Amino acid sequence: MDYIEKIGCFEVVLDPYNGITVSKDTVPFDITEFEKNLINLISVLKNKKRRLIWITIDINKSHLIPIAVKHNFEFHTCEKDYVFMVKRLVDDAIIPTAVNHTLGVGVVVINDDNEILVIKERVSRLGYKLPGGHIDNGELISNAAARETFEETGVKVEFDSIISIGHFYPHQFDQSNLYVLCSAKPLSYEINIKDIAEIEDAKWVNVFEFLEDETVFEYNKVIINAALSKKGFYSQKLEAFKNIKKDYELFFPKLNVTNENLA
């Protein structure tokens, strides 16, 4: 159980690296009260030889940010409704790297008639490509693959395997991008584009004709050939992780092993 301590108005939680995180619900709205308690918090934690202070400031309390900056807090990460800030209490304290990449998924869907599902984006000049898009925060790769395919084509699919991972830099927001390429099995066949603002067309085409098309991006051809080889990484549940209280996915080459071997 997390160790929770009350210091002034703040409730703080001790982390394994001798840093503390302030409970955002205990951050006061009033500037004067916030600064008084912040000064006290810094003093107490220095005496306790803590290393870092982490604090979340909600957007409705954004007037407190200049006070935190005044006391040498730095920006670490942010979302649409908060900023996460950190202060070193000792010079050699290590601050973990902030989020530095976006995640994307592309999906190879081939039916029993050797037809591949492809889409054409309204903004793209590259012609037809594989369906796919951003993986949402907290979303599993397999779920993102099925969701993006359905939104862009109306075809329901079942995740099969990971074929390839690409790393591109710089990408959107000058961050790295990890692009996870998957194969999936079609559960339906009718084209019914949901995301009409982004997708101009979607269709099934013969996979071998698509591979011969000179207008198709070479990267897509390599991915499709890898999918046809059936040598991907497949999802595997491990007995050792059965009680962890979080979503997870693990991918391994297909091996002739049992769950008992992996426990």
C-alpha cells in the first residue's frame, strides 16, 4: 500500500525512488494559501532528504503555475486539462523522461479470396494504403487495430499478430512515432466507411495485383509480404501475470509451448 503523509494542506505519496507526489485533490485554489503550503512542503521534504516533488495542477487552477515556476518547478508532461510539474530537491535527482512518442497502428486484412482491404485518405497523395491510425491513450494494440479498421472501412476484424514495428523521427509534434503493423482476420466483408471526413474510399483488391501496382508505397508491400509469410508475433497470456491489476499485451513468435512452460 502507498505511504500517504499529510504536510500542511497537502497529502503526499512516497514513491520507490524517495520522491513524493502531491495528491492533486489537496492543491488549494487560493494563490496565497498554495504558496505558503508549497514553501513549507519544500522545507519539510528537504529535511527528510527526499529527492523530487511531483505535483499536478488542473486547468481550473492554472493561475498557480507561475507560483510553482517561481519555486523552481519544471514542466514535465501535460494533458488537455492539467500540467504535471516536478522539482528537484537534490541536484543529482533523476527525472524520468517525459512522454516522447506517439503510437500508431496499421492493419493488414486479407480474406479467403486473397483480397486485401485498403483505404484512400482524403489528404494523402500516395493512393491506396493500409487502414490504421492513432492508438488512443490506454488502448490495447489489438483493440486499436480492430477499432481503426472498423472506423475507416466498416469491416469488423479479429486481431491476429504483430508483423513489424517502425520508428520514425521527427514526427507529429516533433516527437518519435512508433508504428505497429498488425495482421487481422475479417469477420465481415461489407464496406461501410464511418470516418467519412478522413477516408475517401475503401475497397477489397486482389493482394497480388496490389503488390504489383507501381503506385503502392514500397513500405506497404514489405509489410504485406511479411503478413503473407505468417511469421508474426502473437499474443500470449502468462500465468505469472494473471493477478496484475492492469491491462497488458505480450507478443512472442509462435512456439510449440504450453502455458505450463511459461508459468
